[in-house]
Amino acid sequence: MAETALVPVEKNLDRTQTRPQALLIFISILFVASLYLLGPVLTPFFIAFFIAYVTNPGVSRLEKAGIARWLSILGGTTVLLVIIGVVSLLFLPTLKEQFSNYLDRIPAYLGQLQEWVDPLIRKFTTLAADITNADEQQLESMTDIAKEALPVGVGGDAGAATVDLVKASTTVVVRTITNLFLIPVIAFYLLRDWNSITDNLKSVLPVSKRKRIVALTREVDEVLKSFLYGQLLVMLSLGAMYCAGLLLIGLEFSLLIGVVAGILSFVPFLGTAIGLIMASMVMITQADHFLEVWKVFLVFGVGQFIEGNFLTPKLVGEQVGLHPVIVIFAVLAGGHLFGFSGILLALPVAAVMWVIIKNLADNTSTI
């Protein structure tokens, strides 16, 4: 009788244990759905939180030194704006000029590319004729299709395209101006109340799991900060190396290409690929000889060797260890859900999720 009486009790215990898990899954699904639906609205909040998170350690150090927190925030913001202003004055005019000139040169680059591709297309169609005995009309059709595939012009209704472009540009400008106003305000209030926000979040946690969650949060915080600061240094180092290397081989637009390649280097091989394509197009037209492209490949090859063997291991380390496939997927998913800000925040979010997953897996394996 005693054994049979225990069976309903055990079933009730199983039900009470599964209810919180089901509720947690439901809340997680609801949270992800809300993020997807409210993506454009949440974008300035995400960026403001990111700024507050990155600058909070410096503000806290100034506060410990006896400076009021609000004054530390204003002082840190002023220093940051001065640095951005100085860098902008030094490099922005040159970058703007090179960017404008590069856009003007793109038709010439594409024209040069077409001149080299056309003979290859003719050889290909001739070879296809020999193999398949296709008639002359089919060959001409194949050549026209191949030529149309080249990016040498823009078809379609120019008037409708212009109207759509103006509408899209107006929307982007309005949204950008709004975000530029909201982001600093939200970041300021987050920084001002950072300590109270974290204390309130700790008080909400269950007492039985508070210690474990706080320890996990600290581990995530340490790994994320080292990852962010290290990745920023890697981007700056690669940008400087590419600029210096391309300038050394006498390439035009070396500053523009180096900056673009350095900024995009947070995605594995993306910065190298884009920079290599841009620099190769310039070198082919500038030197008027295809063989001179080896200098561009040498610059980016040396940069990739230094980044893979010295910069990333020393500055970023192996604390996170995100696989390149995971990084690419995170960037694409973030861009699809939240646009450009999602691309910027994809790697930090992926790093946090990876650390949490590894921690949960370690705890499960020890049970």
C-alpha cells in the first residue's frame, strides 16, 4: 500500500517540475518573437546598451576615484567626442575624396573587366559550338546572355527606380536622424543607473540559483569584454597594415581600401575578400597589366598570416572559440533581423550564447 501511495506523489512532482520548464520555453519563444517583430524599434536601444556596456568600466573607475558618476559620464563622452573629432579631421576628408573618386572610377574598372572577359566568352562559345554543334543563332544568344550578366549597366524603368530610391533614402535619413538623437540619451540614462539596474536584476533572481547565475554572468562579462576589445584591436591593426602595405606598393585609394578591409575583418575572410577585390580592380587599371596584381595578393596574404598567427591568438585568444561558420551565420541572421545594427551586435551576442552553452554543457557533464 505504501508503494502504491507513492506513485501519484511522484507523478505530481514530475508535473510540478515540468511546469517551470514549459513556462521558460514559452517565455523564450515569446521573447524571440518580440525581438523579431520589434526589431526596428529596438535597434537604438541595442546600440545604446552596447555603448553603455563598453564605456561602463571607465566610468566606474572615475567614480571610484571620487568623481561623481554623472560628471564621469560627461567627461568620458567629451573625451570620446574629441578623439572622434580629431580622427575625423585627419582622415575623413581624404576618405571622402577617395570614396567619391573610387565611385567615379567603377565604370572604368568594369569596362576593363569586360574587355578581358569578352575574349574568354568568345572562346567558351566556340568550344561549346565544337562540342555540341550548336547553330549560329544559339551561340549569339549565349554570348548575349553572358554579356548581360556583366555589371556594365542598369536596366529597367529609370523613373520608377528613381522614385523608389528617393522614398527609401528619405526613410533612411529620418530613421538615422531619430536614432542619432535617441542613442546618446538612452546610453546616458543606462550609464547613470547602471549599478541600480544590475542590483535590481540580482534581487529578482531566485535565491537558490542567484550565486550560480551571478558567477555565470561574471564569466560572460569577462569573456565578452576581452573579445570585444581584442577584436577592435585586430580590426585597427589590420586596417593600418593594409593601408601601409597598399601605400607601399603605390596603389591608389590605399587609405579607403585599408579602412574598408579593416572594418569588415570582424567577419572571417570578408574584409580580406572585399579589400582584395577592390585593390585588384584598382591595380589592374592603374598598372594596365594583370600580372601586377601579385603585389596586392602579397599585401593581403601577409596581413592574413599575421592576423591568424599573432593578432587573433594574442589579442582575442581562445576564450570564445567561435567557429567561422557560426560567425558567418550570426552576422547574416543579425543583419536579416535588425539590419546594420544587427550585424554589429551579432558577434557579441553569439559569444555570450556560446559561453552560456559551454557552461551549461560542463555543468550537465558533471552531474
